[in-house]
Amino acid sequence: MKVRIRTWHVMVGTALALTSVWAVAQSGPESLLPKGFDEPAPPPPAAAPAASAPAASASRPNPASVSTPVVQPVPKAAPMVLDGALAVPALTGPGGLTRVPTLEELERMSPEDFEDLLGNKIDLDMPPQARRSMERVGLIDDTEGGLSADSLGSQHASVVEAALAANRGQLVSRWGHILLRRALISRLAPPAGMSAQRFLALRVALLLRMGESDAARAVLQDIDIANYTPELGNAAFDTYQNTADFTGLCPVFSSLGSLRDDPQWNAAKAICEAFRGSGTSAMAKLDKARVRGSMDRIDVLLAQKYAGAAGRSRKAVTIEWDGVTTVTPWRFGLANAVGLTPPDSAMSGAAPIYDDMTALAPMVGLARRAAAADYAGGTGVLSNAAMVDLYSQLYSDPEVQGEWQQRAETLRNAYVLDDPAARFAAMQSLWNGASGANAVYARQVLTAAAAARIAPSKDLEGDAPALLTSMLAAGFDANALAWSPVVASGSQGWALLVLAAPGRIKTVGSSAVSTFVDGDDSQDKRRSAFLVAGLAALGRIDDGDARSFSGQLGLGLDSSSRFLTALDRAAGNGDAASVALLAGLGMQGSDWHRMTPRYLYHIVSALRSVGLDAEARMIAAEAVARA
């Protein structure tokens, strides 16, 4: 992409003024043309009067035909003005200059000063065939695992906007998180009545609230900056801030530099100025922000340390965290980018989303990322493969010592030991070493592939629920189903399998469900409630038995609400994208105690009716496993 600058006269003058050749050129320029090329052309012969032509032709033979060159007329010279000893064309009209800056003024100018001098409007010289369409924006289409592009065609824009804007990003279900992320990164057309830019900005903002900063950046980069709106500019700022990629904002500033005038925006512009070669000017602007008090000292120092990486300011910046008791995305992103760790005083009580950001940050140390994975793995931000890869790096890095090296060795034992009981003991050691139920589930995601490698055995029947939970956390439903002959009817292992089993299965008898309910020791028999809701939604229990257990457990599966009405309507229309968005809205919360059996029933039923059967089964099984 090239930037066409209309006011070319200034650039010519600038190039001459900033080179020492200018002074030499005035004294006596030396021609670089081959000999003879710098000699003036001979004047053309005078044309004979038209009246004498016949006489001349009668007095001598006709000469050979000679072609006459056609010379393009020279354009009229532009009016000239004098600026000192230099005569330059006067620039008039919009964006024109009435005076060429002096050499001293040019030396002090930053690249952004030049942009202001030449006008804020930038013409993007990109051929139409190279521009990306805004009709369908996203990373994957329906042939790559995404949702249908026209899925939202019949949905009202206000419903889609509410589903996106009202979602705070924290979901009780790992599989619900994965489904919602899949919907948000799908190559979708916006619903009727909503612009493509508005639709994209809402999706990017929700991805950021979910901790999916890498996915948000990838989706945002799927469009040309020429299509940015102010709302997308704000989304871009938050995205590159969360990914600790502040130089990624520099192309945005080229076209939307005047979008905002707040301290952080201006500091980020100064960072870009430093990386474009004007480090001294950038540092001066950041110093002014610190002196004026428009930004906290720590925020300015972190910005200066990042800008100093450009290598031109020659200014050492020392970061002092004294008195810093809170962390912000600005501080966290800059600290990660420059290789620093915010102090415990700032991270104490910080939102869990910073764990997601840490787990995804490649510049952060392995031990910090592994600790953050105890949260990010459970939410769905990290996959089983990503967590195993992280622990593999811990195992192979000689600089990693202590507990994390030991945990990496324990995970290896879960894969390679000969005795299945010893491999299970290694997994159990990882699970027991986690702090809190969510961290335990994240470790079960970590061990999912190792659990799937253990052959079904009656000797491990008592440990089957934990092994099955680990397998299903990463979607190893076929491996889990192999344990069907081992688990007893009405047990927790049985409950996980009847929910997670792919394809059509026989209707579950009421006696097995009653056995499970009688043996359920969860608070308020939440596991039983989720089991009945899941079986009814998947059509794996008789309607009469479903109503009977619903009344016995007080589930109220048939009751409705405005949200459930919208969800059921979207399912009836076959709108998979709307169902995914609304399901994510209905699964908000920090743990499964925030989910009701009634909502689970409608969500699983809606997913199943629009062809998202795998996600429906995994969510239902996860509910029983984590209740």
C-alpha cells in the first residue's frame, strides 16, 4: 500500500534542504550525462512560406520523405514565490502551502509534523481487486469449521447487538467459551440493519472480554485500515494494548491519528513516532506528559522504556513500582512487552483476564505462563495441545527448576510409565497440586490426552469419573465411550457417558436415573438436576420421565422467559450463529453454580436443533462433571 502525497513540492524541497549536496549544487553542478547529451539541440529549420512551395518543387527533384518529431508542449510554469534565496512553486488550493519551512524548522519536524503539514487526508493507492470485502469478515468459513456466513440473515440486529454487548465475557462452561469463540471468529455477514464495522467492533470487544486477545487481533487484521471507523479505532487500541503489541497501532495512527486526544492515545502515538526514527521528539512528548501530570508516573516510564527500544533516544529508563497498587491493561501490556513483571501489590485482586493475557504472551517467562494456564486452560482460552506444548517447553528448558520442572516431569510420567496405575497416579498428583476447582479442571484439560491413552480396566473403575472428566474436557468422546462396559449403571461415570456419547443411543431408563439421584451427594443435588436437564434436551429420556424428575427436583424445565423465547425462536429458524451468541449470553458466570438446569435444558436443546450436536453433548457432560 502506497501513500500518495499530493503536495510533492514540499518533499522535493525537503530532500534538497536536508542533504549537503544542496550547497555543492549551487556552486557548479557537474553533468552526469554521456558526452553529447548535454549539448543543446539545433533549432528546427524555418518553415517556407506556403505560397512558395510549388515553385520550389518545380525547380528541384522531390527529396526523400523525412518524419517530423512531435514534441509535447511544456506545461506552463507555476507561479513562483521567493523564500530567501530559493525559488519554489507556490502551492495554492486545499492542502497547499504559502511558505516552505526553513532548514531549522525541517530539522525539528517529526514524521507526524510532516503529516500535519501536508494535510491529514491520506489517499490509499490500493487497486480494488486487492481490497478486502467487508461483506463477510472473519477467520474461518463453514468449510473450515466456522458457522454459515448468512446465518444471521433473518435475525433482528437489536438481538445480535444485545447478545454481544451484554456479554461480560466470563462463561461457566469451557465448551460454551469454545463455541462462542468459534462463532465470533467465523466469516459472517452482519444482520440486516447493522453495519459491518459495528458488527466487527462488537465481536472484537467481546473477544477481548473473553481473554481471547490473539483471536481479536486476527479478526481485526482481516479488514483494511481504510475501512476503520472511530469505534474500530478504539477496538484496535484495546486489542494491541492487550497483546502488548503497541507498534501494531502505528498504521492505525496514520489514518486515525486525531481520533482521540486522551493521554494514553497520545503516548501510544509518541511510541510510534520513536519507532519511525524520531526518538528524541517522542521522549520529549512523554516527558511533558509526566511533568504535566496527565498520566501516572509509572505509565509514562513504561511508555518511555518501550519507546527506548527503538534505539535512538539513548535514554536509560528505570522502572520503579513503589506505590503502584493497581494494574491496568496499559501497565500490564507495556510491562510484558519490556520484559518486566508487575509486582504482587499491583496484581493482588486483579481480574482473572490478566491470566488469559499472560498465558498467551510469548514474551513472558515459562513459569509465569504455566501458572496462568491453571486459569486459561479451564476457561477454554488454551487447548489441551497448547497446555501440553507449554509443559514440554518447561521440561526441555534447563533454566526451569523447582516445582514447575517437577510438574513437567510428572506430566511426562503420565504418558510414558508402563503401569496404568502409575500413570493415573501421576495425573492425580497434578490434579491435587492445583489450587481451587477451576484450576483442578484446567489440570484435567492438561492430562486429557494422557487419560485417553489408558485402557479401560475394572481395576480403575473407581477412578473412571476423574479419567472420563479429563478425556471429555478435550473432546475425546470416542476414547471415553470405551469405558462403557466398565462403569456401573447409575454411577457418575455412567452419567458422563450417556450425555457425551455421539450418535443416537437408546432411551435411558428411569431406574438408572433414580439410582444416580439417590447416590448424588452434590449440593442441592445439582448433578442430578443437570443430568435430567441434559438428557431431556438431548432426547435421551422419555418425556414422561423427564416431567416426573423435573417435578421431583423442582427444575421447571418448561417455564420460559424473554431470553429463552429468543433462544428458542433462533433455534426454530435454524440460525446457528444466533443460537451460539445467545447461548454464550445465557452461560455467563464464574462457576457452574451460576447456571440453572432450566437454562441448560434450553441451551443444549437449541444447540442440538441447529446441528451443533457435539457442543451440546460436551456442555451437558461438563455440567454434570463440574457441578
